[in-house]
Amino acid sequence: MSIPRILVTGASGFLGGHLCRITAQEGEVVGAFHLHDSVPKDALAVQMDLQEEAALRKRLEEIDPHILVHAAVLQVDACEHNPELAERINVQASRIIAEWCARRRRRLVYISSDLVFDGAQGNYREIDAAQPVMIYGKTKLAAERAVLQACASAAVARLPLLYGFPVAGGSNFFLSMLARLQRGEVVPVFHDQYRTPGLVNNLAAAVWELACSDYRGIMHLAGATRCSRYEFARSVCHFAALNEALLQPVSMFETPLLAPRPQDVSLDCSLANSVLHTRLLGVEKGLQLILQF
């Protein structure tokens, strides 16, 4: 195999766009999207409907990738609104993709989430029990199991809250917060919800390194800093020279949310640090890279 064909699903999204940008340096990239054709120019954009099993199988045969990174997903609130659709897109489509990869002996990395945990413990390792509290997390966990059962050679990458600037489409809390702060608006931020935020292009590079390895099973890929959203927002204000007084610390327990959120889903990335060469960046270094020129 001289030039690999790489398929990235969810290519019009935040992570998917960065995956297309990085993998374009390594092979022929096909970026699959559903509704929004905002795939980076680095990739060949192809429409893919994850809801239709026959159409999905046909599209996989047409593209015939050597490496597949499955990043497409129905997001948190949409899962709460439509659990049946969440099951079809997040679980059933992932199983079909894994079955195809197993049958054709192709490399598969499935993108999962820190939201498979209940948040009662924090600093979760790969071997810790996953007990999701929301429909999104439940479908991601079910998809992990379906993928690894159908394709024993697959890798599952659990990612955290992502921040950074998009190269295609996709929104994120960092961009929204930054825009509001720049407009001088007050921004409510949880002071009691903890994550290990990851710089999107840094974690995309780690995902690609994982895809190029022969690692099988689950691996946590996250930032090196455990912090609350409020602590993260304060760092944004510091590095972007914005008014920290605009931040309004609020409790997640006093804020009405459509989907229940776990309190602390910070990830322990000791395994990734021992296996991968890509350095997982902390918040300070990540924000320096994107906010200080």
C-alpha cells in the first residue's frame, strides 16, 4: 500500500475537519458529511447517510478506505430529543462500519467521549467502569462495545471537551465564549464541572498516530490539565487579554439542562503518554499556541 485512502466520517465537524487537515499529509483523504458540506479542501467531500444501513454499506464499498476514523455523531441534546435516532446513528451505524472494517481487514479508530462516565470519581482510566448518565453517553458506550465486538483490531479513542478554531465547520464552547467576551458580554461558566480540555488539532494528531499504530482497545486522549470550565475561562481571558470580570461563575446543579451532565469526567492519559509520541498539551500551552501570536 503506497498511498493509503483515509476515510474520516463527520468531516464537516470540529474534530473531523482537523482530522482531514492532518491526514491529508499522509494519504488520499475522503471526508464524509451528512447535511453540511463544509469539509476542508484537503479532502474529497462525499455525502454519507448513517441512518440507512444499505446505503452506508454501499458507500463504504465505493470508497473502500484503508484506514477509517469514525468521528460522526449525533450530539448531546439531539440525543435527548430523539433517542431512537441516537441509537441508529451513534450505535447501529458504528456497528456496521466496524463489521465492514473487520470483513475487509481495514484499520478502524472509533471516536468516543469522556461522557461515558458518571462523573462521580474523575481522573478516569481506561479500566474504570463506565456508567453514563445521559442518552448521548449511553449510546457512545454501546457503540464502543459494538465496535470492539465486531472488529477486534479496532481502537477506541475517548476524547474530552475540545477547544480551538475550526478548519471546516463545527462549533465549540470555546469559540462561543471567546466571541461573547470580545463583545463585552457577561458569560456564565460552571465553576463545579471538571474536564480535561483538549486542543483540537493536538488531539487530532494523537488520533492519527493511534490510527497508524496497531493498538487495539480503548485509549484516553485528552489535555494534560484537569480544570473547571470557570478555571478554563479565566485562562482564556488571561491569554486573550480579555476582561475576566465578565465571567460569572455558576453551579451546574443550579442550571437547567436538557441532558443531565456528569460533574467530573477528567481523564487519566497515562496509557497514551506511554504509547504515543504525540505530547498531550495542557490548557496553558494549548491556549498560548492559539491565542498568542
